Amino acid sequence: MLKRPAFYIDTTSCTGCKTCMIACIDKHDLPHGVHFRRVSEYTGGAWMKTKENSYEQTVFSYYLSIACNHCKEPVCVTSCPTTAMHKDANGIVSVDHTKCVGCRYCEWACPYSAPQFNPELGMMTKCDFCRDELEKGLPPACVAACPTRALHYGEYEELGAKFGTAQLIAPLPDPSITKPSLVVKPGRNTQPAGSKNGRISNPEEV
Amino acid sequence: MSNEKSDPLQQNGGLTRREVLKWSAVLGGTACMSGGGLFYGFTKKAYAQSRPEEKTVWATCNVNCGSRCPIRAHVRDGHLVRIETDSTGDNDFKTHEIRACLRGRSTRRWISSPERLKYPMKRVGKRGEGKFQRISWEEALDTVASELRRIIDTHGNESVYCHYATGVLGGTVSRRETFYRLMNILGGYLNYYGSYSTAQITAALPYTYGKRNGNHLTDMVNSKLVVFFGNNPAATRMSGGGTVYDLVHARKQKDVKVIVIDPRYTDTAATCADEWIPIRPGTDAALVSALAHVIITEGMAEEEFLSKYCVGYDDTTMPDGIPTGNTYKDYILGTGPDKTEKTPEWAEKITGIPADRISTLGREIGSTKPCYISQGWGPQRQAGGEQTARSICMLPILTGNVGISGGNTGDREGSYGIPFPRMPTGKNPVSTSIPVFTWTKAIDDAGSMTDLTDGIKGKKRLETPIKFLWNYAGNTLINQHSDCHKTAEILQDDSKCEMIVVLDNYMTASAKFADILLPCCTSLEEEDIIRQGYAVEMAYMVASKQAIKPFFESRSFFDIVAGLAKRLGVEQEFTLGMNRSQWVEHMYQKCREIKPDLPPTFKDAQKIGLIKWGRPDKPKVAFKDFRNDPETHPLKTPSGKIEIFSKRLWEIGKTWKLPQGDLITALPEYHPTWEGAEDEKTKQKYPLQLFGNHYKQRTHSSYGNVDWLQDIARQEVWINPLDADERGIKHGDMVRVFNDRGETQITAKVTPRIMPGVTALPQGAWFKPDAKGIDKGGCVNVLTSHHPSPLAKGNPQHTNLVQVAKL
């Protein structure tokens, strides 16, 4: 098992197809509205009409697929009143369903929307890095599913050394808040964190 | 039965998902797979402990997406608990994993949808009302057989039509050919030519090149510039074994500049475009003409190539008997009949692209070699689509990029695969063929259709109207065909088309028009031989197994057709004494004739499941032999060369009888069309262009009833913020999209990713008309037109003008 498992997203390969979302939903039989992985569309830009009835534009768009970042300093854990939310020796953050009371504080606290309330259970649920697959030496469902191989996983330190530590990427929050185990390869269109150039354009889908 | 027209649950006997799953559990045990199944954590552990071992079975997703993804069906107690895909190893690009997309991954949810057909049904009430009564298979097959017999005896074999349908393309025995086989034994059936995907480009490009042909997309690693006209692999080739992965992989090998020309900032643009050039739908030929102007006037045209390999560029290579002023150069420079110079300024007003950008693009294309230019199939699916398709090819022709590595013909990227055999159909005694799109006229007004007015082939005039309509695995009866209301009207008259048989898995909009409705097995409920898709660069086969027993009374397609053969007295001739399983083995042995390295029997092959042969060492270069030696490898055109000016089209343009405004020209030209970007008259009332792009939620209308997919990829009409603001529309508002042909109501996606003046409503959403006929499903075809394109008589489904208003 990994010491600090991390996801690596290559945004130059991500088409926003959302196969990762469905692979996860299928594996976990998630009910409507519960998304362990969420693909956001971040879009911006403006249009200007010329006097010749043609157009200039500055449009850009890209997708970002985020599940749980199994943060080094998970704020969901510190906000949990029952200790249900915990980080284990393998770095995976998960919910103990013998303790969770469904107060949803973790949902408020997490800047990535990772903890997802399951109305059928009455408790919080979330990405657990497909611990069962990792134990068999197999990749998480989302990673194995990605048609364009944009999604990978591995040891955080190794991925960071190989691909860089760019995390100040819109629409992600400041990584210093929770220290996410996430490595992102920015693309041509990637905007810096805090940018006002664009916005999440598919809030109803994530 | 209730009167609810739009509620599929009511028509289907009030079937809920829980009932579907409970029923399937009866087959294999007491396991209950409901929404409250597997959860993370404590619950899951307990669940897993009480479960016996799973079995994993190779199956496939068989829809019309261009690829063909293997899926691994995990089965427990007789039903599906999880879908995975090819995970046989991804280190070698030659035999990389063929990873199913989100649609294939939702198979488990799809096949247990509430709309699943349970048993044979016959219509009660009017056609299209969707009111059915359950009948036995005996009665169903008796009825179909006797009606087929009666109609053939009364009206002849040309009155039988096998509708264009692509819901199931993957299998061998469960594929359309099995019914063609029966029909050919019975005397034949009316043919169609063309397809809803490619009618215009397939009709037009052979006049330029002799046939359709494109370099493999992976050839772009040898290019210095890539230009996509309306080519969107991220939405139209989504398989992880298909073109989108080829594209992403190629970009990793070489960071070649990619320009995407499209009315929308597509997902392909988001992934790999260095530049997006927004263009008004239907105006690509105008853009190309202006680019040609820049290339020609600035001395970048490859005169030697044009002289050696082409006909019609200038006076030196024109065919005999054509008056002066009709060369391509004349057309572009304004010395032709229209006296209009096709400058960037001229094109700016039409396309919406600034003139200086057109100029610099012309210089880029003219001076960068090799340049890979390709078009998707959106630009040609227009009222003037034939002109668009031939025009785009002019860019590689002018710049000498045809037949070289890193170049391309301008056609869509080419593909590779092993041509495993299809079910033997015999020869169709009927040679008459209609354009694939004009079947409603063949029902309604057949006698007026001739070779010169309506593109009838094999006969001068269509003498017999369509009386028997067979619709297997397709939704083009109503959902995917233009002008739903007009189509419904024609179908509803059962004195015209007297018998409609629909075979499907779900109660689709088309299924509601059946007289007899038959439930078929899905690809997970029967074994078959499945080969690679038609738009991939890798050869493979899946010897699939039956993963789960057929739901309810679903039957295999072969068994259904064999049942008809028996009743029609041709059982032995049709089956050759073999049952379905024996036919699978029989066809497998025919596959072994092509690939002797396949395992000895189909059962042996099933033990392996997915068998790959990989991809060729080098990407294909279209017309490479012609480019190397045009004398010994001429094209299949009358001159043997690239025909920029086609004398055949010159003749056709003069002899065919076309409606006012429709044009067929010898050169690739731009002409404004009805409801096009320049139709100022119609724009008074309906100012916005509309087209129906392909979209990840579905493959056409397949998977259109899966709630998982509807949840995460919503059906929405795309509208630019400038247009939305004018109408007081905010993102997420319910809006009406309407024109004279109908109205649909759907949520609005207000986004800068589409041009002002243009809207897009993804095609394939299920038609759900309310009591007033207003569609609530977001089905674009309530708005599209029956007016066929001039040469192909093809579907102009992207040429529409509409208005959008807040609901």
C-alpha cells in the first residue's frame, strides 16, 4: 500500500467525458446526487461584435476531475465531532459508519466537496481511494476507467517530483488550507487559483 | 391502460426499476440489486461477506459510436453487479486497452431501465399513442408473418422497407443482415443508400476523389499544422480505444498546433485546440473560398500539383466542352458567372470570422507543410452539405497535401480493422434504392419520386409505396428523423404504411408507432462474435458470452427471424438446419478463414474473450499510391485525377429537377440556403441558427433513458450570453425553443462556448410530446426539416432557424 496516495490529473488529456464519475457511481451503486468524483467545467471569456457583423472572443474552457484529495491536513477530520471521519495509516481518509451521525459538518468544512451525504444511509460517504482495489494492487476505478489516460495515481512525493507541484489552479481552493495529495498538470487554458476570469459552469452536474 | 401519452411507465404496465430487478433476481436467486446495494464502509463489508463468488464475463457495448468497447460484466446470483472494461494492459500503444466511455460503463443501469420492453405487444388505439396490449410470441409472429405475406402478395417486394437503424451494430448474428437474409429468400426488399451520419459527404466526395478516404489521425504526429472543421472526437469518438485516445496520444508525441473551426468551443477544443475559430453553421464553404483566395493570390497554391494531379483548377486542365469562366480560379477570383471575388471581407459577413483572421489563417495553411486538414460529419449534415464537404477538401488540394504523410485529403480521418464476414444475406432481387432520408415520401407520395427529382436509383420511378416497415434496433422512425410532427402524421395513417414492426429493448418514441412491438435481448443476454468498430485504428474481436439470462420474454433476434421464416415456409432455406448457437460457430469458422490464428472453436475463443491484433506499424496515408504515380494508380474518377471541376456534376446539375434554391454545381462553391446564416427573411421571425450536436449523455438516442447519465450530463440548449441577456434568460432557466415545425421546452445552458446568433441542442434526447404536442424531452427533431439536400437527398438536420424564449 502507498504511504501517501495521490491522484494525478493531466488536464491536457482530459476531455471532460465524465467516464470517471460513472465508473465510480457504478462500482459503489451511488444514489442520485451522490458523487464521489466530480468533473467541473471551468469556463470564461467574452464576445465582442465588430462592425462587420463578425466576432472576436477570448473564450476558454477546461475540465477538472476531483474526488477526495486525502489531504495531509484534512479539515473534514478536524471538524468531525464523533471521530467518524479519520485518516488511516495508509493516508486514506474515510468514514467510520459505526460512528457517523450525519451532522454534515465535514461537508461544510471540506473545500473540495469530497464528503457526500447519502440520504439513503443518513450518513456521510466519500471516495476511499478504492482501498479494496489498492489492496489487490489494482488502480482505483476512476483511474482504470479514464479513456484518455488523464487520470493516474501513485505516491504523492514521486508524482510531485515527476510532474511538478502546481496546485494553484482555478477553480481549486488554496492548497495551503488542507495540503491536498493532488498533482495537476496544467494546460494551455488553465487559470490561476482565485482567478475571476471564469466560473464553474456546470454546478448542477457536480 | 391510462391516457398518459408521455409516461412510458404507464404504457409499459407501470413497470418500475425495482420490479425489473426483482424479476431478474427470480431467475438466479434471492439477491436483490436495488439502489440500496453496495456502499462504502461497514455496510459494504457485511454485504461482501454474505456473497458467493462472482463470475466475470466478456461482453460488449454495441451502439453506433464508431468504436466497439469490450466490457467485463461482473455477475452475481444471475445478475449484473458491476461493469468494468478492458484492463488487459496499457503499456504498448499498439495493443492498448479499449476503455469503454461513460455510456458503456452505465450498461448495468441501462438494461434495467423502467422502459425495458417485457413481452410482445400489439397496438390498440391509434399509431403513436403508445397504447399496447400484451400478446404471446405465437400471436406476434403469426401476425407479422401473415402481414408480410399479404403485403408482398398484394403490393410486391418493393413495398417492404428495412428502416435505417444503428442501435445494434456490434454483433454478427444479432445484426440487421439476419433479416435481410430472410427477405432475400422471400423475393427481396426496397433498398436505401446513404446514412444519416454521412449522406452528403458520401454522395459528394467521390465526385472529387473517386471515393471517401482519409489519413489515420495518428498521422498528425508527422504534421506541422492540424485543422479540424467541425471534427469533435471528444464527443463523437469517445471510446478509450478509438479516435479521441488516438488524438490525445498523438498530441503527447508531438505538440503540433491544432486549430478547431466550429460554432461551439467543443470538448475537443477544450482539450487540444491551440486556437478556436467560431464559424456560423453552414458557412464553411464561404470560409474555404476566402482561404483559397488568400492562398491563390499570395502565390501559395501548388501549381505543379494542381496541374499534374487535378482537373479544373485553371484553364490548362478543364474537360472538353465547358465554356470559359468555369474554372475554380475563376470562381474564387470573381471572373466566373457570379462576378464575385471571394475575399476575406466577403466571407467575414457570412461566416462571422474577422477578415484579418481569415487572411492569417489562409497564410498559415498555405505556408505550413505538411498540413493535416480534416472535417467531421457535422458540417456536411446541412442543406448545402455536399458543397461544404467538397469545399473543405479544396484546402489540401490547393496546397498539395493529398497523398502525403502528415497531410490528408480533407475527409474525415481513416480507420483500420479486419473485415470479418457478416451474416450471408444472398443477393437482393430488388435493385431499386431510395435515399435513406426520404422514406416518408416513399410512404406518402411514392409515385412522384423519380431518378431526376428524388434520387431514385435502380429504377426511373418509384412505383410502389412502402407498405411494410421493419424497424429493428433503431429510433429513426420518429426520434432521429426530421420534423417529428410531420413524420408522426405520415406514420399515423395506417392506410398508407399498413404494417410497422418494431423490435427493440426499450419503449422508445419509435416503439410507440409499432403495430407489433417485439422485445429483444440486449448484448449482455446473448453470445455473439463482435469485431472492432468502424472508426478505430486497431483490429480486435470479442467472443462474447451470455452474461445474464434474457429479461422477461426477450428473445434473440435470430430466433425471432427464424420464427418468421418457419411461418413463411422457408425455415430450412433460412436456417440451413442450424440454431443460433450453431450459426455463431459457423460464422466464427468463417472468421478463422481470414484469421487462422484464432482459437479452434468459438468456445475456445470465449475463454479468452478479447482478442487483439493491434494496429499497423505506420499510419495510413490516403491515396499514397496515386500521389506517387498517378498514371499507374489513377483515382476512380472519369479522368483518373482529382476533379475539382466535375463534369459529371456539371451534367447532373443541368438534368436533375431541383426545387427552387437547391443547386448542384461542378465546382465546390458556397451558396446560401433556406434557413441558413443568410436567410434574412426567415430570421425576422426565427433569428437564431440551431443545430443538434453529438453529446456524451447518449450515443444518438441509445442510453437516452439512463438516469445516471442524465444526472451528470444534462440535456440543455446552449445559448450565448449576449443572446440570453436579450431574452432575459439566465443559466438553468426553462426555455421554449420553437419554429413553425414545432416546439421543445428544455433548460438553457448560457455559455460563451457558442457563437452569438447560434444555438445548439444535443441530438438524441427522447421525444416526449405532451397533450398539446409540445416536446418536453429536449428532442431537436421537432424543429428540423424534411427538405433533403440537393445531391444526396440527405438529412439537413443542422440547418434550422428558431426562436428561444424564456418559459
